[in-house]
Amino acid sequence: MTAEETIEKRLKKLAKAISPDETLIENVMSRIDAKSITSPSIVSVQNVWRIIMKSPITKLATAALIVIAAVLIITILDKSTTPAYAIEQTIDALKNVRFVHLVQRNQSGEIADERWIELDSGGRQIRYRQDTPPDFLDIEDGETVAMYRKDKNTVVLYDPKDKCFTIGPIGKFLESLAEQKLIIDENVEYRGRPAHRVRSLMANQDVFVDPETLLPIAGAGFEMSYESPPKGTFEIIIPDGYTMIDKRPGAELIDEPEWFKEYEAADENFERGKQALGEGEFENAVFLFKHVVVNQPQRNWAWYWLGRAHYELGEYDLAIYEFTKTLEIVGSFSYCHYSRALAYSQKVMNHAAKEDLDKSLPWMILALRYPEAATMFEIADQPFGGKPYQATKEEAQTRMINRLRVATGQNFGYNPYGNTEENKYAISAWEQWYRKSAQFKSVPITEQIEK
């Protein structure tokens, strides 16, 4: 008896002992689909599956074959997705870090934003400095926040409880990453340097980690290092010829200049602008957000929602300009690339639209299985009634399907009221489309799913 005949005979015997279970195939393939859009190694797993299913013994022992294939595929999956590196190693490494230096450069290689952070043993910010040319400088020395307005030759002093530009506890941020569903690619490269890539679904950002130090070297458009800052980095000094406005409790009241009153009024107008946008009062939203960006030009969400208001008014050139301003401030973010792609499509600037969609589609497809990846999109839609931190998985999936339909002109089904298996099939179809072709055409007026 040949080896193949022996295997066939044993499979027949195993098949009689195991009843066919179609859900096993679906569960295994669902797992493969979920992983394969983020791990190229899974392609080999799918090939294994196809080879097995084409085997001449398949018809003779389906149930037994499923068991063997499931064990084989899950084994490969476990080996390909269980990295030696884990984010917890970076959390431990950061416990020994005191200073973090972040630099963002423009296309010419010039520094567009530079920040220094001093951390305590728990990874919490003690002191902070942000210098964004040409006019923005903020220094927090642990007791006072100083906002320098170079264009006005003025320094405004605040109590940290009232005004704070704190980045936040980096250690806690990384701990939250460890709690999320992450995609970790070991031994990739970042600008010619060896690195591990850690993908934060919620933030739609990739963080690159040095394999030796286990410390982040880049993320969110910034490059990171950990040297001590120059002497005086966190020292608050009032330059000669500058006016000081002291807003700390107990400070002497002064007659504040008109520009400063407008600056503080921008905070209120920002909230009013969000409400106007959410209620469909687009012209009023434009008026309010314009006031904000004039007086607080680094407020990225004001630029973004100003662009959304202009888009809704059909003023696509203005929308493109304001989405671009947003990206100049925050770097590459999927929600803004998506919005700008729609504006480009309205101008029939298809190449530019495709470039933006290429940056947003991976996160949109991921969000169909991992709702955390939809968080930034939900926040971006917040003025329209979304509640990103209260949305159910089904609500987040439904809204993402709608965005995909608008951006791509594709429709692979999905019914929030349908059964689980049908929607699994629809999600899988979207993933297959993205992997195989990803041909798209913007269709702003398309059938929307309600949820």
C-alpha cells in the first residue's frame, strides 16, 4: 500500500468518527482573513489551504481533512503572529528614560516642530517645551505654563490647572497600546534603520521601535531620541521688550490687549463651531472656525472641521486647503486623508484622490474587524452626532461601511440587522477586494446603511 493510500484509508476512518462542521472552516478562514491584511506571511497559509482543498482525498474525508487543516493553519498562524518582541518590553525600557526629544521636519528637511519632555519614574510629564516656528513657543517648568506669542512680543503665564499643553503620561499611553489589539511586525526598517513596527489601531498610527534599545524611534510624524536637553530648555524667561500677561490666580489684573481677548474667545467659538457643524449650519460653522484658526492657528481640529464645513457647502478648493493645513500640523492621519480624497474626487483630481485613499483605506478595512481602528474617524464625524467612545461595534462597522461605499463606489453588502455569518462574509469580501484590486471611484451620493 502506498503512502497516499495509507493516508486516504486513515482519513476515511477519521471521517466516520467526526461529523462535518462547516463552522470550523468559516472560523478558521475568518481568522486567516483577519490576519492576512496585516501579515504578508499569511499568504503562505492561504496557499496551504488551497493545496489541501484541491487534494484528491478531499471528497473522501472532508471532516477529517478540516481537523488536520485547522491544526496546520492555526499552528502557522501562531508562529507567524507571536513575535519575540512585545510592547511590554518598551514599557519597561521607558522606565529608565528621563528625557524625550521629538523632532518633526518639513519636506525640505527643516525643523517644523521640536519638543522636549522630562518624565518622572512613572512616565509622567514633569516639564515640557514645544517650539513650532515661526511664532509658537510653550514652556512648562512644573509650576507655571508660559505661552510665548513672538508675533505679539508677549508672554502669557498660566497656572497648569488652567492651561496645559501636556503630551500626557507616555508610560500610560504605551500601557494602553499593550491593552489594544496590536499588529507587530518585527525586523522591518525605518529610513534604513532596523526596527519593529507597532501599529496602534485606535490612533491610526505606526510606532517604530529600536530592536536594541527597545525604545521608540519614530511615530506620528516625529523622530524620537533620549539625550539630555541643552541647559535652560525648561526655563521661563521674559525677553527684553516683551509684555507679560499673568493669568495665574492672585495675579494683578491688567487691561488685556484686544488680540488676547480674541484668542480666548476662540475657545468658545471652537465649541460653537462644532455645534453649528453638527446641526448642519455650515455657513455659521465656517464663520466660527475661521475665527478660531486666525487666533489659534495651530488648532488642527478647527482647521479640519472648517474644511468639512466648506466641503458641505461645495467649496472644494477651500476644503482641500484646510485639510492640507490639518495634515501639516498633525502629520499623516487617515481620517483627514479620507476627507481630502473626497474633495479631490469632486474636483476630478483622481490621482491625488487615490494617493490619499491609499493612506486611509488600510485603516478603514482594518476597522471592519477591529472597531478600535475606527476611533479617529468617529471623532472626526463627532459634530454630525457621532459618539466615538459610546458607539457599539455594529455602529462603528456600519459607519465605516458607509464611508467605504462613498469613497470606493463598491458594495459588498453588510446589514447591521442581518445575521452574523452574512456580515462576516461581507467583511471578508471587502478585505478580499482590498487585497486583490482596490479599484475605487468616489460616489458621494450613494445608498447609506442606517443604524
